[in-house]
Amino acid sequence: MSVGTAAARPPTRERPNILWLVSEDNNPFIGAYGDVLAHTPTIDALAQKGVLFRNVYSNAPVCAPTRFTILTGLHAESCAPANHMRAEATLPPDFRTYPELMRAAGYYCTNNAKTDYNCVIDPEKIWDRQGMEAHWRSAPKGQPFMAVFNYETTHESQLFKPTKGRVTGDQVKLPRYLPDTAGIRNDYASYYNLMEKMDTQIGARLAELEADGLYDDTIIFYYSDNGGSLPRSKRYCYDEGHRCAMIVYVPPKWRHLSPAAPGGEIATPVSYVDLAPTVLSLAGASIPAQLHGQPFMGPRAKAQHYAFGMRNRMDERIDFMRTVTDGRWRYIRNYMPHRPWGQHQAFEWLAKGYQGWEAAHLAGALTPVQDRFFRTKPFEELYDLKTDPDEVANRVADPAAAAMLTAMRHALDRHMVAINDNGFLPEAMQGEGYVASRERGRYPLPHLMTLAQAAAQRDPTNIDLFRTSLESSVPVVRYWGAMGLLMLGPSAKAAANLLRNVMSDDPADQVRIVAAEAMTMIDDVDISIDVLASIADAAPQWQVRLQAINALTFVGSAAQSALPTIRRAADSEQEYVRNAGRYLTAKLTGTYRPSSPIFDLERLMRRVREANKQAT
């Protein structure tokens, strides 16, 4: 379906306008959700006459993959590399985004102003108006509109300087996984104060709508684009990384489209893959078969039992997690348990909270629960959010939770197969993408799920499976065979000869990197470091060079011989390669401090100031 011009659209019939008010990087630190410290009168008032969705989740704990999902109605991991933070995925040529579908259905669609869609798409072509001037007021008279406004007031970057207000650090209650530091308390206080500021901006936009006489004709959505930006939230697959706020006001004339009465709540899970089919349902438009979600409002509304989430690369750090929740329980699967949760990430570490947390870790001043963030992970995690909202008591081994564990394992497996989860592909490998990963023989997903699970369980009795996998003609199978041996560490010594050959001769650099890192724990350390350095220097794709720098980061002092390569990476034009190189250079030269910024802070602040100026 192509997007027609206004003249080619179907005749307009009476339909609701739709307004999206989207804040960034926040959990429901909102009075209507029961937060006693929050001061959010506008959003609270909207909840009193609207519908509050109690268990709402972004499908990724960060913006770009989530925005891909919102825009396309597809889980980002079904269309690699959209599952990575800042990438350029390619949609199949016959797929259309929700604004294109809404325009074809007769809506005037505007976006003010954030895009960040993680795919190769021109925002100017999918919206009627895109940019800081985009507004419903441009809509032709009598044509229904869909207008999106984004608020960066609560964005993570705003925590890098204190925001004073009615909440102060001594008032906040910290979760059990965080130490009690001044930096963390101040981050929490700033977060509350930014939420209050954002609430005022939402109020100003609603006043515009009312002044234009459109309040009674417009379905109003307020939601946050992903989970929060406080420590262990954004980028992590815990509830605070995925849990968001959403309140929808439905005017009386459109009340038949609402899932509950005014002031009501919906407790069944909703996730952002459901947003595109929901607005299409509200508009009375057709819903393409490829969309993964279900409408949660309108005549085709359907309750969901689970919400699914994911993580792969976040900026310069590579990890692989999948998660599912029913609102009460959260199950997390870690396919790279040999990496710690708390890999240093340059942008994230600009926050005083992360700096103080790591400083306390290095000083040995943390409790075991607080220090876990800097340790390697188990393969599986299961949390009862009702009794353990901080998600620190893993129930995987608890017989009383066995039935829930089994149900969630099966739900996640079915989901991954249903959407053809591309996450097992390292970036830039053959087979990456919605179309390519579905070509026969290129991406055997059920087999990869079994192989990767065996790798993550780190059982030495699986060594023959990993050795056999290294002889496959399919690169991604060889990759996970090498990953299995890497995660075995010294226990993989029986496969040393095979690993030696693979790190030298495999046609896929991504496989050579894993084999070389595995060999640093077995034999031929100097040769292995040389292999990693040569790939970090010469690989044509920055994603592969970044993978090699990440491997060098975890081999310890042996990486000293690669310091010239690492210094060159620290001067790279590619931001993530540069940040990874700067961090590793500082670690190897003994100059690293948690409070020493790796990220180019001045460039960031110029960008933030310009965005704030435009918004004002």
C-alpha cells in the first residue's frame, strides 16, 4: 500500500483525532501510579477522567529499538540490526509504517519532532509535517489528525547536572540494589523534579488543544518512550528498564472505543508493539498481517497475557538478553552470561549515580546485592515483582516457582520463534535482516536457540556440540559454537587445535574474534591478541571492529600488546569504537577513574542545549 495524496484518500467520515504526548526515559514516577513523592497534577488529572494502564512496557529498555517497534509494529529483533542501539535496519519494501497507513486511511499526521527510528527511512516522507513546527493546526479543516509531540525534559542526559526543585535527595527511598551515595540520591531527586517540569509542559499542550476547541474530539495518549534513566534501569532488562506509564483519555462521544470507564485501570500487560495496531483500530483502518502486536483499544481490542522485551548492543557494549513479564513475574534469559551486567558505557557513566556506584565497587564498599551488578550473570533469572519489586531474589532454583518458570520459558521460546528473533546474529554477519534471516538455510533459529542455550549454561559436557558447530557451513552456527567454547573458558582446552585454526582461517571475522578471545584463556595468548588487534584495525565494518575491541576489553592485562591498536581506536571517527578505545586505553594505562568522562561531554551538552532551545 502506498501513501496517497490528500486528493487520493478515501472520503473523510467522522473519526476521532489522536494525540500522542510522549515523554522520554521515565518509569511511572507519577502520583496516579501511587508515587507519594511525585508532583504530576496534569497527568494525575488525565488519569482521573481517562484510563490508566497499570502494566505497560517498552519492548526494549532504550529509545531507538523501541521507536522502531512503535513506528513499524514489528519487534526490533525480527529485523536486525534494529535490535541494537543506533543502527540502520531495512524494512521489506512492501511494509509501511503506521503514519503511512494512517495517512492512507485519511488522517493528517504530524510529528514534533524526534525520529530516532533505527531504520533506513526518510521521516519527511512518512509524515505530512515533520519537525519542530509540526502541529495539528496545519491539518486541513474537517480532516482528522494524528499528532505526536515528544518531550526530552526527562531524558537521561538531563541527569548529568542537578535539577533542583521540591524533591531533595534526603526524601527519596533507594532500591536494595543501589548503595546510598550522594550522587544516586541527587539523581533520584533530579528525576522527580524533571518529571514535575515535564508534567507542566504536558499541561500547556493540553491547554492548546482545549483552546482550539478540539478536546472533545481527540483521544489523548500520554506515555513514556521507555523505562527510566536511573542506575540499572535504561539499557537493562529489569522492570525499571521496561516499565513505563500510559494514560489514555477518551472523550464521551468516543467512549465506545475505550477499554474501561473514566478513572478506570487496565491491569493486563500492554507493550509498545501494540501501539500501531491500536491507532489503526481506533481509526477504523485495516491492520497489516505482519504486525506483531494486538490492539488494546477500539472494536478489535484483545487482551494480552505477556509483554516481551529484549536487549542486544547498547552503544559500544555488546550483550544479549530476552525477557517476558505477565505484570506479576519477570523472567530474564541471559545468552551472554560471561559478561557482567555493568559493562562500562561512556554515555551512561556521565551520570553521578553510575560513577559513585562503580567507585564503591572498586573500594569494596558494596553489599553482595549491590555488587552483583559488576559480576557475571546467571543464564536465567525469575522474579516475583509483588514480593520483590527490586528484583534481587532470583527464584529460578525455587521449587515453589517451578511452574511459573516453565510457563515463562515456553512463552519466550514460542515468541522468539514466532517473530524469527534475529538476535543470535552478531552485527554485520551474513543473514542479518528481516528478509535475509528468513531465507532457507541461512538462519536456523530453533537450532541456534538450542545451541546458544547450551553455550550459556556453560556445561563442559557440551564441548563436542560446540566443536561440531565450528565445522558448520553456516557462519552464525560457527559463531555460537565458538561462543560455547569461550564461555567454557579453560575447560575448552580439548578444542584448542580447532579454535587455533578457526581464529586464523574462518571467513567470518565475527567467528575469528570469539575463537581468539577463547584462546586467550587456553593457549597462544600473544597470537590471539594479534588476531584481535588485526581485526580491530582492519575490519571494513565498524561493528566488527567494535566487537574486537570489546573482546580485548575482557582479556585483562594481556591486551597490553595491542595498545597501539587500541589507541588508534580511541581516535576513531566512529563514536562507539572511539569510546570503547578510550576506556580500554585508560584501563590499560592505569589512568581510569569512574568519574573521568570517556564520552565527549561538551559535544553532548551542545546538542542538548540546541534541542532545548528549539523546544522553547
